[in-house]
Amino acid sequence: MSGGNYPPPTWAAVLAQAAGMFQMLGIVLAFFGDALFRLVGVPTPAWYAALQENKLMVVGGLFLFNS
């Protein structure tokens, strides 16, 4: 007898991978958003100011969302 992990459904694996990418994107935006917006040549959006004021809460929320 041998054991192993039961593979998750394809949709669940894709959803988990998308959630991880969303988390990484959020963390990158929280710390490097100013530089990214300048690099692309886009004006800084209004919602980004709120993100900058609450960096720790945003990163913590993303961590909990992806847990």
C-alpha cells in the first residue's frame, strides 16, 4: 500500500495560483507603486493614496486573503 496526496480539481489549482499572483501584485504595488506608475507614465490613481496610507493593513489583508 502506498499513500499520496489527492490532486485538487483543475479549477481549484488555477484559483489558488491566481490568488497567489494577486497577493504578490498587491505587495509590489504597496512598496513600489510610485516607481511603477512613473515608469509606465500613468498618473497616480486616487485609490493608491489610500493604499500608501495603510500599507501594513493592505499587506496584512492580502496575507489573510491568501491563507
